[in-house]
Amino acid sequence: MKLVTFTYQETTRIGAVTGDDIVDSLDDQAIPLTMLEFLAAGDVALDAMRELIERRKHLIRLSSVKLHAPIPRPGKYLAIGLNYADHVEETGREKPEYPTFFTKQGSCIIGTGDAIQRPKLSDKLDYEGELAFIIGKRCRHVPVESAPEVIAGYTIANDVTVRDWQARTPTWTLGKSFDTTGPLGPWLVTRDEIEDPHNLSLKTWVDDELRQNANTRDMLFNCFEMVAYLSQAMTLEPGDVISTGTPSGVGVKMKPRGYLLPGQTVRVEIEGLGVLSNPVAEEPENLAYY
């Protein structure tokens, strides 16, 4: 299933994409309105959505809705750094002995089609196309071989980064968490539809220029190893987002630098998961509020 969070006629809820339509779950009491509640409900909600898809009732044209990030505000958004050998090489860093995680704050998340805003404070705005996976079950101390069972599905992430702010601190958190630097989507593809998450083509374009061209088999630490590692330290919960790192081709390592400019569009495509597309715009002048 391709699960979406969307707004139609001023009401936001979840549904499932089938062809050019969305199966609307609004009137089905077995299906919660939010993706976090849906994932927490487990197989009951999944079975109800499958039944709704089979009936093909309450269809809405995909083109007539506003898509949001499938998980608009996760409890945790964890991302791994330096997880592709070619990216490690282009940065000049040492290959990590252990997975290196940082956090992106939930307030940075936007959906496909939403604008990535270049902040007033920096012109060093960069893209990082990535595979992300979504936790589907509350879990702790998960062995690698059991990790697939706790993953609800997969989506596309763009780990947009403000490079000079990233460099200010070893935790990277601020440079990774500016508003609008967390595009996710366009939907959550359930794990049963992805035969092998570690053999997917990943491409990133800036306008028509192909900047990143890789395969998830080249990850140093795979999705299941990440689940096992993280769950030793913390309880993972339904809706937690884990982004799996970016390959080589980021703008900061281009000569001249390939930082994002207002007016450009970034597209990340991952085999079987669709396309995440976001225009780049200047941060609005009148954005201050308090």
C-alpha cells in the first residue's frame, strides 16, 4: 500500500493511493485520521485499509488533494551520517566504526511540492537524497534478523542542510533542523511492497542536472542494522522516522559549490517509492512571529 496524509475540502486525514486516485478513509471508523494513530493501531487498521482499497469506494482524484509528509510530526526523526563509502570519501573523513546518528527536529518537516526556504542567515543550502524508513511497532532490543518486523514501510527523504550552521557544532542538529529542511514523501510504501530495501536505485536532480546516482546496496550500515543499534539505546515507537544517509554528489563538494538557489527544484527518486519534489524559495521577509 501507498499510504498518504492529505487535505481535501479543508479536512486532513489519511488514505491510500491506487492508480491516479486516493481511497478516502474519512468515513471508516476503523481507520484513524492521523498516520501516527494508524500505525499504532497495527494490523487492525492495515486490514481495514486493505478492505477499503478492495471496495474502491470513496475515491478522490490524487490531483485534487494537497499531499503532506506521510508522517507530518514524528515523535523522533533520526538520521545517520556518513553511511555511503563514496560520500565518506568525498568528505575526506574516516569510515565510521559505529553508526553516527543525529536528530532533525519535527518542525522542519514538509511534504512533496512544498517550498524549501533558503534562510536569510545563509546561502549554503544543500540537498541530500535519502531512503527513510518508518517504525511500525513499539520495540526495544530488536535483533537484526527481527528488524523487518518492526518497520512499517519506506519513504523518500531529502536531508536538506544549512552547511555553515551544520559546521558550528559536532552534533549537526541546528544545521539539519531549519524550518522546511525536512522534505518527506510523497507517501509511505508498506514493507510488503518492497522486496529488498537494500537494492534500490536512488537519484537526485537539481532542475535537470543529475547530482546523485547510487544504490542503497552501497550503505555501510543497512536498515535492519540501524534498527538493532538504535533499539539498544532507546524505545522506538510507531511513526518514528529514520533516514539512512546520502551518497556522494552533494552540493558542498562540487567545484564550484552546487548550493541550492531560489527558483530551482530538487527531485529525489527512489525505485519503488516514487518522486519527492520540492521547489526552492527565499525565506519570506515577514516571517517573524512571537
